[in-house]
Amino acid sequence: MNVEFINPFLKATANVIKTMAFTESIPGKPYVKKDGPAGGDISGIIGITGETEGSMSISFSEGCICLIVSNMFGESVTQINKEVEDAVGEITNMISGDARRELAEKGHVLKGAIPTVISGKNHTIKHMSTGPAIAIPFSTSGGHFIVEICFNN
Amino acid sequence: MNVEFINPFLKATANVIKTMAFTESIPGKPYVKKDGPAGGDISGIIGITGETEGSMSISFSEGCICLIVSNMFGESVTQINKEVEDAVGEITNMISGDARRELAEKGHVLKGAIPTVISGKNHTIKHMSTGPAIAIPFSTSGGHFIVEICFNN
């Protein structure tokens, strides 16, 4: 995977969570995801095609997404529901769009598919590209979430 | 969504499950998915771009995927593990590829992203396109599985 791809996704994530949900999220150090149960309670996943093929996911614990969505809606949300699922889909779409816009400026033309949102306590995600999956952890005052990107070599 | 898209995915699914895993799967009547907990224990998801954008998923109960993968590997598999996840990714890729090949012959050029595989007891999937999500149920001697396709209008 082109390491140039990591930073636009990192920046887009912090930016979207801040502008959409008025929530500060602090990125940790990106790492290569090894097999293991890095999971979440709700995830947005989006496929990416174009110059290369891949996928991006963002996974939240229930506590973390409830904080983010409460900030976004301006009212307290205490559990994952239909509105939270829609918000995760929207967040996923916006991060993918922002990151792809920055990559396009650098000459990498990528297209986003339509996101899907997975709900289910402690599910795990495996990206099937030929390249390594890069995980970018973020911390918020409501807990952690994780962005993963994976592209074919 | 173009209803012409449904049949190629239906045919490709039965064909891939039969030729890869020597397992008969009988398609039921496709229906428009309403909000509700149509879930599974393991799912493959793939984003699709091109003439339109969308996503396809295939979700299995643990019992059903264990039967399919046991048939595929020629040895008994009794629970979801790394090899089962890889098999679900491969099945997802092949169904998407077969269906897109048939659609290309009809003049609909679509591109597949890289699949992701979700594991987690009874997770649910929500497709975020603007069109309806079409669910196609299949039955096998090991239980049911479900294919969902969803495209932007």
C-alpha cells in the first residue's frame, strides 16, 4: 500500500468528527493490523476503487459512538439505534470523500462505493486486500475508535 | 435500483456456492429489505462502483457456513475461524465478479472493491444507498444464508 494514503484518511477522520460532531479526536500512531480481535459495536465500511482497490472501516464502541452522536444531535443518545446507524454511515461517507479529495489533488483518483453499517456487540472486521491493513486508533473523551484502511498492492 | 441487477447476483450466488463448495443452495423469492434484524454470524461485504454505486453482502449463520466450508475444504469445520473468514471473502469476491461479468454483457459496467469480512454473533448490516436493499434468501441443507444488494437510484 502507498503510505501516502494514510495521512489523508487520518486528517479527514479528525476533521469530520470535529466538524460534524463537535468532538475532539486525537489520532494515535498508525500500525499494521495483525490478526486479532480488534472489534467494535458499530462499524461503517466503504469500498474504494479506481487507481487501486481497497476498503476503509471505522469502528466504535457503543460508549464512544453515543458520545459522538449525542454531540452531533445536541441531545443525549445512550444506545445504538437506527439514527446512530445512519450517522455512522454518513460519517464513513464523509471521511472517505474528504480523504479521496485530498488524494485526488496529489494525482490519486479513487472512487467511493456506498457505505454499509454493521451493528453487533464486539464484531471484528477483516479486510481482504493483498496489502497490509493499516489501523489508526483515535481517542475521544468517550473512549476509543479505530479507522482501518487496506488497499491492494 | 435496476431490477435487471437482481438475477445476475442470484444466479452467481447459487453457481459459486455449487462450484466452489459442492453445495446446493435454493434461492427463495427476493424481497425489499425493511428495517429489521436480518443478521448473521459471518458476512462478506463488497462495495461496487461504476455505472452506479452500491454494495452487496452475503450473511451466513455459523451452522450454514460451517457446512459450506466443510464441503469446500473436504474436512469438518465446526466453528468460524481464520480459514472460514478467508473462504467467505473469496466467495464474496467470486459472486461479485460473476454477477458483474453477466451485467457487463448487458452493457452495465461495474467495478468491485475489495471485500471485507465481518464476524460476530448475530450482527446486522445496513446498506446506505438511496435505493432499496433487495434481500435474496437461500436455503441449504445446513440452514439459510442471505444475499443483499443495494444500489443508488
